[in-house]
Amino acid sequence: MDEFAPSALPDVFRRWGYLAADLDPLGRLAPLRHPDLDEALRRAGTSKESARLQSIYCGSIGADFMRLPYPERCRFIIERMEGAPPPVDGRRLLRRLAEADLFERFLHARFVGTKRYSLEGAASLIPLLDAVLDAAAERGAEIVLVGMSHRGRLNVMAHVVGVPPSHLFAGFEDLEPRSVMGRGDVRYHLGATGTHRCVSGRDVRVHLVSNASHLEAVDPVVIGRARARQERVATEATGAVTGAPDARARVLPVLLHGDAALAGQGIAAETLNMSEIPGFTVGGTVHVVINNLIGFTTEPRSLHSTRFAADVARRLDVPILHVNGFDPEAAARAGRMALEYRAAFGTDIVVDLIGFRRYGHSEVDDPTTSQPILYRKIDKLPMSWQAYAQRIGAAQKETEALEREINDRLQVELEKGRAMTKPPPLRTLPEYWDGYRGGPYDPALEVDTSVPQETLERIARGITTVPPGFHLHPKVGRGLEQRLEMALGRRPVDFGMAEALAFGSLVLEGTPVRLSGQDSRRGTFNQRHAVLIDTETGGEHFPLAHVGEGQPRFAIYDSPLSEAAPLGFEYGFSRDYPEALVLWEAQFGDFANNAQVIIDQFLVAGEDKWNLLSGLVLLLPHGYEGQGAEHSSARLERYLDLAAEDNIQVCQPSTAAQYFHLLRRQAKRAWRKPLVTLTPKGMLRSPLAASPVAELAAGRFRSVLQDGAIRDASRVLLCSGKIAHELRAERDKRGDARTAVIRLEQLYPFPKRELEEALQAQASDAEIAWVQEEPRNMGALDYVKPHLQGVLGGRDVATVTRAESASPATGSARAHALEQQALIQFALSRPVVARPAE
């Protein structure tokens, strides 16, 4: 047939029109003709319907949505694409573009040769964000959390967050450099808070999250913060009047991505993957790609294997709206559509704003050396606001007056900034941080962490009881029976029960608890069983969620099989829920290697760079037990290398009671610092590491454990973790009464005073040796040895370790056993020579 079925024409345009859309103001992204679209256009000819559909789907917005398996969501996009566009206030839009563009030009002229990562070429981002925030405010939004890297950050601070330009200009003046020597961060990484006034007159609070240079690393942090804020709102709204805005509507996360980073960095894909996973969803994130079709100096063909950088989001069933960044009306329309979609369906949505970069990667970079032809084209383009002024027919007098007004205002702000003598604050912290502090460790902050035995028994009875008719797995049932016996004092408390009692006591006292990690609900080593599964129905029971009436939330989630984004999420959650105990658990300690950027850039440096605190706990299973190179070491040495200025805590509790008190101390103490905890594997159920319940009902965490069995020893073995139990077992087997084993339970901050006290119980001339399972070039040795020599007044400290090695452990279980036996024998032999054990 020569006639093309009219009913098929809309579907073809809806499905493939975005490939032929007019998206790039510089023509780099040439329209791609799909065979179905070409055939439809050939058969339909020049009909009005064909022209209408072509103008809608092949214009300044290319909507990629027909792959969604949800007809109602497709209809939603169709109705907004094919319906009348929302009315546009051209003069307001012109002003917003002019403010964005002229702000950048002002900086370019006043701070020559200074990096600022200009938004020029993508100034339509500002009206796009205006539209998102306007639509969000109409639907009850109160808080908007924004994550972005450096491109356009100062502009967003000034025109979206509401930071006075004078405060930003003062940052360029670098006031009081001595006050931030060795700390602080560059201006385009700093966070900011402010109030955005919407067109409707409503105000929303905007929090621009502090970020690191690793671009997309901030993504999961923002989502974690949003989740925490939403849970706060939901908790505060308990008992509120019917019809109160939903928590997810009241807290909106917005992520601004670079095209090269979104396509190339795995943490962005990890974050997208978490969007609808229980425990991590936030009811949808609005993603905006500031797409310059270039990386640092790299063309798109070397950055991603698909047509669009945003195609990484096609793994999700969400729309992607590609927009020509030189059409600010289309950008604003796409922004509103994105928020409306998020509000309607509670999922992510992506707006791919395609523009260009006026200068190089930064203003001190010369892009003409690598993209000479492109930058000749860019030099000929007017600024966005000038092009839009011409489009709406603004008179020259009007535009000149607008430019003069904006520049005059910026000049006044510059003079205010230069008159400042101290760096002005860019943000204010929420009130819920008022009761917490960071800075140096102060022993006066220590708190009692004991729990009365009758309370422990009450918790134990609660968490070992299942609802009537619940079908419990026989093995799990026997485990619960044993746990009750532990609380009743009939058998020692193991690590799993100590943890459960710590969590249960905290929620009973009003402290929320959140734990996530791969397989953490059951526990990698079958040790936790925080969620019980009905063997007949598959139903779930959370014992720790039912410890007491009116208790706060106990939440535990299995995370995706990744580390960087889940750890970033939990760091973000801890940032907005300081009163909660927030924990992330690695399946094995070395898995945290995959999250090193979060550890380096946020966890250990967040206070130093941004004066932002976190009490996040890392649970890292560690111990040499013949499982090979990849599942032995949590890489303790890395955390000790990163430790400075009391920025983190590094602990290795060797008994169940110590673990119990450590967790409770972390929650109850006002000193908010990340806690890196090396947890056991094989020792989880060992009688050697178990504790009498009385040790949970009294005392507190002790950073050094004295050897209660030996006094006035002639030899003292200092160690940490599992090796202490093995040394003591072999010593007792030998009947050796002259060798003491002292355990450092806390490695950082180093417990100097406590160690001195422990050594006073031993002979003053005792031989001192440090013993560790790890190879000589790993573990705590290089960190602890100078501290030990300081405690001993410069005396030498012998060392017993495995030999230096390129990998943490042998892959042979038999070889491991031989090595471990040799190490223990060497440590207990006399004299101990200061050389590694072979």
C-alpha cells in the first residue's frame, strides 16, 4: 500500500522521534534517522499531522520513553508532549538567563585566570531548575537536596540556593588563609544552604551537598541524605492531621551530572540501580545531565559507546528527556515535566540538557589545542540570554538596561565581599546537630554503656519469641534458644548475640538503628538472623523491630552487590540522622576496597574539608583463617594511614562484650566520628571470644585489655584481634606463666595512657614484642611501632609478623596453618628477635 496508516504515524514518532530531534546548538549531534521513521515520513508526506508530530517529537525535546513497559507512564509523557506547552513568562526567563550568563562574565573579568568552571553554554540549567523547584513546591516540597560536581556550581549557589554573591566573591579573595592551613576545600566543592523563592511565592530550603573532585561520588551521598530527611519527616509527622504532605514529596533529591562522568563512572550506575531497591529508594530522583558533549579534552566517541551519555539510565524503566540547551523554554518545560513525572510515579527521571562549554575544562585551560574547529564555532555564538532576547523580540534598550542593572548589582556585591575580613558562612547546619561535636578526643565525653541484666533478659525474650503460627527454620530455632540461654547466663554471649543485645538496648532507649550490607540481614557467616523467614509462607519477622512499645525504627537491609554507592548512601544517611546508629557492613573486609573513594574523600576527610561530622560505623570482617588473599585482610593499614587529627576511630574488639560496649558507645557518646570496626569471622562463635552476660551488664569499652592471668611478666606480647586468643591458648597449653598478652582493642586514636597503665602491671624490664597475623608491610605494625617506642621511652620493640608480601595471604589452607603455627611458636619462643617470621 502506498498509503501509510494514520494510526501508526503517532506511534513511530513517539518511539523514534528523539533520535531525529534538534538537540545540539552546534550540530555535533546530527539527527539520526530510524528506518521506521523514514518510512513513516515518506508515506505520510507533508500532511498536517506529520508536521505536527515532527515539530513535537523532533524539535528541541527528544523524549525517549516508549520502551517503558508501563502504558500509563507512556501516556503521561504523551499527554505532556502533545498537549499545549505551559505558559512562559518570557521576561522572567530572560532575566534568569541574563543573571546566569552575566554572573559568569563578571567573574571572568574580575578574577582573571581563576578556575570557576563556568556554566556558559548551559545557562538554561537555571530556568530548568527553577521549573523543577516551582513544580516541587506546588506539591508540598520543603527541602531540596542538590548534588553536583564543579561545572556551574557557583552559579547554582547564587541563583538557585540563594547564597549572596558577596559571600562567593569573598571566597575568591581567600580571606584568612592561616585559619584553614592544611584543611578546608576549594570554593567549587563547598556545600551551601539557602532559601529559593518560587514563582508562586512559596519558599523551599535548598541544600547543595559538599562534594569531592571525584564527580559522581556525591550521587549516593545525596540519596542517603534524602532518605534520612524523609524518615525524619515521616517520624515527625506521626500523629499529624490526615492529608499532611507525604514525606517523599516534602524532600526532593536532584542530581546534576556531567555527561562524561555519568557515562564513565560506575558509582553513577550503582546509584541508579538503587533507585527502587527497598531501604534505598527515595521516591524518585530528578537527574539533570549538564551535557557539553565533551570530557576534559575528550570527544564523546571516546567517552561512551552509545549515542547519548544518558543512555546509562536506560537500565531503568524511566524516561529520558533530551533537550536543546539553547532553547531555555524547552529546558524549563522539561524540568517541570520531570518533576510532575516523579510526583506521579515515584521514580527517577532524567533530563539530558545538551549545550556546550564556552571555555576549556577550566578557565585557565586552552581548548583550541585539542578542539580547534569546535571552538571557532563556539566563539561565534552569542550568550544564551542574548539569543533568547532576540527570540522574544526584546528591544536593545531593554537588554542594555537589564545588563547594566545586573552588572551594577554584582559590582556592589563585589565591594561587599572585598570589605569582609572573615570568610562568610555558606551554610547553616540543621538543629539536630546541636548536641554533637567533633574535634579532638576528650575523655570527659565517655559515657556508661552498661545495661542492667534484667533489661538484657527482657530484650532477649523479645527477640527470641516469634509470632503465633510462625514457622521457624529448625536451625534458626535452635540458635534462638541458645541466645536466650546466653542472656540468662547459662552460656557465654557470642558476637551475634552481643550485637543483637546492643541494638535492642539502643532502640529500647530511643536510638534508631540502621544497618545495610550484602547479605547483612542473615549475616555473611550465618551469625545475625535479624530477619526471620517463615518456612511455610515466606513471611518475614523483624524481632528487633518489636523490642518495646513506641520504640524508634530498627532497619536492616540487604544492599546491592556493590560497595561504593551503598557506603556513600549510608554516609549520607548518617549526615542527616546523627542520633541514629548507622552501620555499613562489608561482606568481607577487603570488599571495602571498592568504596575507597567514599572512604578517602568523605568519611575520613569530611570534617577536615567541610567541618561536617558523621558517626557512620564500618563493619569489616577481618582475620587470617586460610581463606586466601581476597578474604583475609580488611586492609587495616589503609585506615591507619588515613587517620589524623582524631578524624576517625579504628577498633578491633576481641570479645563479644567489647563489641557490645563499642556499638553502644558509638551511639551514646556525643563525639561524632566514623568508626572503622574490624569484626571477626571464625571467632564469631568461638568460646575464646565469648563473654559472660555480666560483662555486658557492667563496665564499658576498654581500649586496652590487660592480661588478667599474668602479672610481673618477663615478656609482653602486644597484639590486636584474633591472634591474641591463639597466643593465649598456646601459652596456657605450655604452662607459660611469664608471658603476658595485652590486646589493643582501639588502635586509633592511640590509647597511650591506657597502655601505660596496662604495662605497669608487668615487669619494668620485660621484653616487649608486637605480634600480628598480617605480613610485615601490612597490618598495624608501621603505625603502632613509633607509638609503642614512645610509651617505652625509646626502647626497641621486637616484631613478629608474616614476611613481607605483595598479597595479604596465601591461597593454600594448609600453608596458612603452617604459617600461623610458626608465627605463634616464634612469638612464644625466647628470645624474640626483631625480624619477621618466615
